[in-house]
Amino acid sequence: MTEALLEVNHLKTYFPITSGLFNRTVGHVKAVDDISITLKEGEAFGLVGESGSGKSTVGKTIVRLADKTSGEVKFKGIDLHQLSEKELRKLRPKLQLIFQDPYSSLNPRVRVGDAIGEALINHGLATKAEARELVLEVMDACGLSTYHYDRFPHEFSGGQRQRIGIARALVLNPDLIIADEPVSALDVSIQAQIINLFRKLQVSRGLTYLFISHDLSVVEHLCTRIGVMYLGTMMETASRDELFRNPLHPYTKALLSAVPVPIPKKKRKDQKERIVLSGDIPNPANPPSGCKFHTRCPFATDICREQLPVFRHAGGDHYIACHLA
Amino acid sequence: MASISGGAVELKRSQAVPVRSSLWRQAMLRLRKNKLAMSGLGFIIFMFLICFIGPLFSPYADGKIDTANMYSAPSWEHWLGTDLLGRDMMTRLLQAGRISLTVGFASMCISVLIGSILGAIAGYYRGIVDQVIMRVADLLLTIPSLPILFILGALLSEWKVPTEYRMYIVMLMLSFVGWPGLARLVRSQMLSVREREFMQAATVLGLDDRRKLFHHMLPNIIPLLIVVATLNIGGSILYESVLSFFGLGVMPPTPTWGNMIDSANNLIDFEQHPWLWIPPGAAIFTTVIAINIFGDGLRDVLDPKQKK
Amino acid sequence: MRNVMEIEHLSTYFYTREGAVKAVNDISFRIREGETVCIVGESGSGKSVTALSVMGLIEEPAGKIVEGQIHFDGKQLLNLSKQELRTIRGNDIAMIFQEPMSSLNPVIPIGKQIMEPLKTHQGLNKKEAKRRAIELIELVGISRPEQIAESYPHQLSGGMLQRVMIAMAISCEPKLLIADEPTTALDVTIQAQILDMLDRIKQKANMSMLLITHDLGVVAEIADYVIVMYSGKIVEEGEVVELFDNPKHPYTQGLLRSKPIIGDRQDELYSIPGQVPNPLDLKESCYFHDRCEHCLPICKTKLPQLKGMEGRQRVACWLYEEGTHHD
């Protein structure tokens, strides 16, 4: 067994809700509420959830763009939230985040080549000349042409900008890449290009991914292990094949059946009854008691309404938080 | 690491063809297409040139009093006539322009300098520093500028500040009322740029504070600052004129457009010697309009909100 | 079956600083009674502009319908006055958008906003309108309709708001509902609810639907007839089963193959190389030729026209012209 590269233990990130004249804290949005994830080197972990599930906040808290409320985030055995700003800054190149929106995550006034290479120079990892060569090499690996070096971000399409974002993270030779919905802003044909790029880079560079997405089909194509989040809590984790073959949690089942398949409904033979969840995702500032999913769960019983289910082992590498399964 | 040979070959090719487009150059190209803004700029340049070079060719540049030629109407010798002391009005107008334009530009520069440094500090460090700077700025903004300027101007006269220094003190006075607005603008821009996602990206990349400030934040603020600063020059020229008109700014014998219009205060001059006050009035009017038109044009090409 | 709407040679251009963009470039199609037509395409394909053109919502002078006819219910929509068009828009053709929040007034309760068209278009009095509004809210699958009618837009989630928008759209029993990416901003579980509900309502009211989407999964879920657009042109159209079973145009084939499907994992996803051409710089050629695997010499010099295949399927591709054969 390889050593854990990233260990997230009982992480909680609460955002205060303030109100009134003096900004009194009147409550908390429990964006991340007791999440544990372990990533081994070379692994690709997919974190799936709908809006409000807190999946992006997990990513942001890991790289300390958001402050944790409790729990710990260990990267190579070092607790990131205990480091001083200076120590953290030194470590940052090894831990990169790729953003969802390729438009707003690039500074419009910085040339692409400079944007990719500036961290190398700023960290003293390369001289200007060396950085230029490294940047050109990584641009090539990400499917960008060398003449793009001196262009500005507005001259690129969404897919190309996402390539720039990937190149910017990759040039630092990171050990872990956290990708926050990196393809959801892109068109289908471009999505496939970027997914393939992620895949290719993982094979050629042995990268470790934490891949955050709302799209199960994208995650299935990239990740070996998958975790399903709902309202800040992990509902189920399992290896990819196990999760898709044998989903245990009712939420996972519903999520899987809600993904539209490009086979016309009119000719689907099995007509497997879709589980269409009723109701809306509850407000994370005021989550339901007991199991957070009980308000929408077709199988909910009294115990679900009263008791928070423990996240327990369910055979193999399958873990689940449900009273029923 | 994979081979870099392919990249290196391409690199040479790209160096051979200089394709570095610059955002500034693109903006300037677009500005050049805006005829109105360009005519504004042309007028400003023209005004500068004739004010600073014109008097060098004037036979009356020494401003000698000529009692034989008092109040003469415009003529071939005196294009804009003469004043009550027989001084050539054309020459005085241009000499006044030097002072008015200098005061306008210099006070803008000082208030931009103070305002942007204080605003940047407030916006970058936030917390208590921000509180102190912004409360002072708020305080100054709550008091209307003109009364402050009048009081300061009156104090100058009271303390008998020598006239040759008054010009510099007027510059400082105008900057004093000008910086709070600019500081607010810079601070709010800093705060909004801070929240943009590419700043989070910079944090994740582990860039140091200096890099973040000078390469990511300031370049996104400077275009707007240039626009506002340009528009500010017009305001400064107007303020200076008002102060001097009331005899609280730059005092005669140093001419400015403001104290030249002073003659319109006198009914006889107003009715019978219009060449005393129309030219300086027109000069202020056209210059300020030209600056505002040019500033609007700049805003169109530089302000990111107008861009896609 | 009767056609509800016939669109002939519609062209809509936008005028930018750099030149004219042919957002919709000479397209024709019809919508039959009770049929759901889906226009599918990527960003820049002109699918949304088509919907806006039909609704008469193209803002001049930035954009303009330069050519074409839109027949609806015996009328030629493009010849109507603004006033006549407005009556049709509320009554017979309704539209829902991707972002429900921006189409609702934030300071008026939901119920009042639904009552508004009922009062103006159908002449109901206040009491009747209110009863009908609550019925409609119930119809779109919202529980506690009375309470929802009293709430303001910001108090509801995106899925709820989209339901409210649908309730408003169907309030006057339109013959045609145009939906522009109605579920794109929603989560999959909510999307499934909305699609189910739209389909149910459509069946019940015998309404026709024109649905704009980029998601082939949504198309498969709800469409009867599919139109694939690329760079302002229709490249292929046909009944949903025909088209998914036997896509003819290389672009349609590519789109279908590049979508990752759960349970059908590949080591490498098929991807269409390159990107959409610059709309300002379209040459006389097939607009897809530089991304196409089967590009022929003629593809680079001449724009192919739509050509009928079996059934209702039509395709614009040189591979299917006389003399050239698809492998």
C-alpha cells in the first residue's frame, strides 16, 4: 500500500451568517460538515455532489483558500492549516488547484506565457530563460501552440483557456492537482478534449487528482475512487466500478438514474423506472435533522429523521452513511 | 521530463516574428479611431504648445506697463487688445494659461499620488489602517470642497503669503480636496480585484505579496485611474479659476485665467471692454471641455466594464 | 399532422465592430402539432438566436432578421406589428429561459406575477386569476401552492423558480412553448423532475415545444424531432430515434461519441479536434470541414445543402451527395 498523499480528517468548514447592524453571527452555513478523504499517490478521487453539497468548499479548504472550522488537512503528513503563511507559500507549488471558470481565473492583463511561468520565477524554481522553456514544453503537453505564449487570455476560447489553467498548474510539477469542475463550463466536444488531456497527463506524469464535479459521467471516465456528497456530508465512497455497479445509498442511486443518457427514451427497452427525487435540496444553513437526505429519500423511516447515520464500512472499499442499506 | 526540442525550435520561430500585441497599444489603436476624443486631445496639446511656446515670440512678454495704450481694443498690434495697464492681453492670456494648466496638472498628479498610495494601502492591508485612512477621507468628503478652499485661500491672504509662492500652495490646496475621492476609488477597486478568481489563483500558485500587488492588482486598476485622473484635471482647472476669480487663489500680477476674468466683476469693463474677460473665459471653457471629451474617450477604451 | 410553425429561410445577423456575424444562416424547419422539437448545438451555433428570432426578441440595431418567414397559425410573424406580436407572444407562444431569476420581478410576489398574464390576456377577474394561479403552481409540481404564491423570487431555489416560470408560460395555454436551456442551470436530480413535468404537461395540453439545449442527454429524454446546428446552419435533422441510431453528419456522430456515458467507459473519449470556426470569418466551404475526419476536396470549397434521407432525416454533407460514398 502506498502512503497517503492527502489525508483529510473530519474536516468542517462553517461560514458564519451575520445579520443586523453589528454583524452579529446568527448561525452557520455548514458547507463542509465532517468530511474525511484519503488520497494515495497516483490515485484519482472523484468528489461528486449537486450545488450546495459543499464539494467546492472541500477543495478550497484543502488549499486554504477558505479557513477550516475543525478537523485537519494533511498533505504528505504536514498539517496545512498549522503552517505559517510563509511555510505554506513554499509548499503551494506542490498542491495545485484548477478552477471551474476559465474566464475569471485568468488575469486579463497578463500574457499567457507569463501567467503560466510567473510562479516558477517567483518561487525561484527557474530563471527567466529556463522558465520560458519549461512553459513552452508544458504548453505543448497541454495542446497549446508556442505562438500562444505572448497572447492575452481574451484571445482564447473557453477550452483553450482551460488548457492554460491546466498548464499553469502543471508547470510547477505538483504532486496533487485539485480540479474544481474543470469541464462544466465547456461545450461537449471541447469537454471530451479536456477530459482526455487530464487522463493523458495522469498517465504520463503520474499525477494524483482530486476531481470535483457534479457530473457523474465525467467522474466515471477519470477517477478510480468516487465519493458522493450531499449537504456537506459524505454519503458514500467506493471504487468506481463498485459504485456504479452496486450503489448502496439511495441518494447515489437517484443521482445515477437522474443523469440523462443519450439513448432516446422512446426506444429504451428496459424502461428501468427512474428514481425521480421529489422536493428541493434543503438550505445548508438549516439542514434537516438526522440523516440530511431524509426529506427527499423515498425510503426514509423514523430513525432517519432522528439519528445521524454513521459513516461505516460496507465491505471491500465501500463506505456508506445510511441507516437502511 | 519530456523532450523540449520541438518547443525550442518553435520558440526561435516565434522570436523571429514579433507578434507581441500589447493591451495598451490595442487600446491606443481604438482610441485613435474615436475622432471626438482625438480632437479633444489635439486641442489640449495645441493649448499646451501655444501657452508654453507662444509667449516666447511675443514682443510684450516682459509685461511692461504701457500707459499710452490702456484699454485699447483688439487691433493688429494687440490681437486681443490691452488691459487697464496697457499690457498685451494675448500675451497675458497665454502666460496665464501656463499657470492654469500647470496648476491643473500638478495638483492632479499630487492628488493621484497621495490618493492612490493611501487607497492602495487601505485596500490591500484592510483592518485598522483601512479604517483610519478611510475615515479621514470620509471626513474630508463630507465637507464641500469650495468652502474649504475659500477658507484656506482666505488664510493665505491673512498670513500674507508672498504671491510668487501662492501658485504652489494653491496646487497643494487642490490636491488636499482631490485625494479623498481618488483614495476611495482606488480602495474600492483594490477590494473588488482582490475578490476576483484570478487573485485566488495567484494565492494558490503561492505568489508573493509584491507580485500579487504589482503584477495582478495594480495593472487592473491603473486604466480606470488614468481615466479619472484625466477628468480630474478639468476639475482642478475650474477650481483654480474660481479661487483666483475671487482673489483667493493665485494673485496678480501672476496671471491666471481665473484672475483675468476678475475684470468681469467691474460693470464698466464687463460692458465696454469685453476683450478683457471673454478670451480667458473661452480658454477655460474650451480646455475643460476638451479634457472631458478626451477623458470620456479614454474611458471607452480603457474601462473594462465597457469591454466584453 | 398539422404544422404549428413553419420557418422558412430564416437568417439573423448581428453587427459587431469587427463585422457582421451570421448567427442564424438560412435555416428552415417546421414544428408539428404536439411535437417536441429540440435544437441542439454548442455555444455559437445559433440555437438560442433562432429561439429569440421566433419570439421577435432580437434587439435592433445590434441584431436583425435579414431574411425569412415565420408562419404561425396562418400568420406571418415577421410582418406583424409590435402590438400584434405581443398578443401572440403572451397567448399562443410562450417562452422560458435558462435563468428564471432574471425574468421575474424581485419585488412582486410569485402569485401576483402569475396572475398578471391571466388578467391581461384572458380577462379573468382577480379572484378567478388567483384560483387559476394556485392551480398552475400545483400543476408544475409545487406542494403548498398557497404559501408559494405569497413568496418572493429570492426565497425560492432555482428549480422552484423554473417551475414558476413554466407555470407562467403555460398559464394561457399556448400552442407552442419555447424553452431555451431550461434545465442547464439546475442540478441533475432537479433537471429530471423538470423534464418529467414538462413532458407530462405537454401531453396533457397537446402543446408543441421547441427546446433549445446543448445536452444530448436532455434531447434523448424529451425530443420527438431533433435539429443539429453548427455555426448558424442546420447540419442534420431527423426523428429522434433515427438520428441517434444512425447519425449521418460527421459532427452529429462526433457529438454523440464524445459524450461520456455512464457504464460505457473508454480509455480515451472520442473528441472532435479543433474548435468552432470564427463566425466573422466563414468562407464558402462546409463550416465543419477543418474538424472533420472525412473531409473531401469539395468540402473546402462549397457549402453543402440539406438533402433528404430516409424518413424525415435530412443532412447537409458532401459525403451523401451523388458520386461520393460514405464508407
